[in-house]
Amino acid sequence: MKLLNNKVAIVTGASRGIGEAIALKFAEEGANVAFTYVSSDEKAKALEARLIEKGVKAKAYKSNAGIFEDCEALVNDVVKEFGTVDICVNNAGISKDNLLLRMSQEQWDEVMDVNLKSVFNMTKLVMRPMMKAKSGSIINMSSIIGMKGNAGQSSYAASKAGIIGFSKSIAQEIGSRNIRVNAVAPGFVETDMTHYLKDGEGAKVYLDKIPLGKFGSPEDIANVCLFLASDLSAYVTGQVLSVCGGLNT
């Protein structure tokens, strides 16, 4: 029996990296998947095809999770096309790293909109169909940087720390409706966004700090999201699962 058989999942920012791995993992476990992207139509169509090949329903949406109206149109269409929303993974995120002295207001605001406001937008909108169904799992992508901080990443750290506080609060608001809200905090994961992990001496500096002695993979994060999306975690809510190879100990 597949863990997510016939469930309907939305995954934001899924055309590559961690989001793509989550969408594929969910489809392998029987979920019908709606996912969003903002840039490459080609990559989105390719992922849509790969998901459908796994025998599930899938649809790509060009939608900016940081814009409420985009999210509203997305959720309305998913409910119309798929019938409901059982799982929502708020994965869309960017970083605009800079020292605070050099950071512009625009850089700060963009990170907050894409990383944090997107979580407000999507959570607010998927709550209604989940409350109607009296069940649901919302998974918000934080980061170990949101727990530890990092010089040059104040905006990213603030947005990811905000996701943790938000997740814990909403878990308390809607737990009585059998809707669970949890956060995942990846450590150093090899994706397009973290090319610096492979380059030169810098990579060794990061690696030396990780007790397990290796960087994470997108699938490592997807496996934890699968746990949180499925009934295996039926009694888990308001938690932060740090997937970091022991870095946050």
C-alpha cells in the first residue's frame, strides 16, 4: 500500500532541487501532484510528464507564491481540478545574500515575500478545503540558517526563522480540525542554489562541521516530507525536523 494513495498535494517551487524531489517522491507514493514554478516552462513540463508517468494526475502551474492573488487562483483551480487539497508543501524560496550594511530594502522585501509571505498566502488558502475535509498536512520549508543564523544571510535567516514561529502558531490554531503543521529545516543540501558546497576549500570548511561527514541530497529532504505528509506522522504537529546530518546539535 502506497503511503499517499489518492492524496492531493501542492508543492510550491518544484521545478528543480528539493521541490522537484518532493514532487517525485509524493507521486511514487501515489499522490496526485499540483506544483508551481516561476521560471522555466521547459523544466516544469518535463517534471509534469515524469509525474504522470508514475500513474498519477499532475499539473504544473506558473504561479508566484509570494503574490496572494496567484496563490488564490492556484488553490481554487487545484480544488476544481483535483477535488481537494490534502497536503501542502511550502517550498518556494530564494536567497539574496549580502551584509546588512550593503543590503537594499528591495533585496530584503523580495526575500520576505518569496520565503515568508508565500507561507502565509498558501497556508491561509489551503486551510479552507482542509477544514472541510477535517484533515490535512502543511509542511513549511525552513532552514538550519533560520535556527542558527549566518553572517551575510540576515534576510534569509529572518524569513526562515519566521516560518518556524508561524508553523508552531498555526499548528495550535488548527490542530482541533485534525490539520497538522510542521517545519523542515534542511542543512547543507547539494542543489543548484548551493553550488558553493562543491567549490574549492570552502566546501571542506562546511563539511568539517557536519557530524555525518557528508552533504545532504534533495531526496533526504523529500523522505522527511513524505513522513510528515503521511499517516506515519499522524501525531506530529508544531514541530521542526532538522535534516542536517547533525550540524544543529
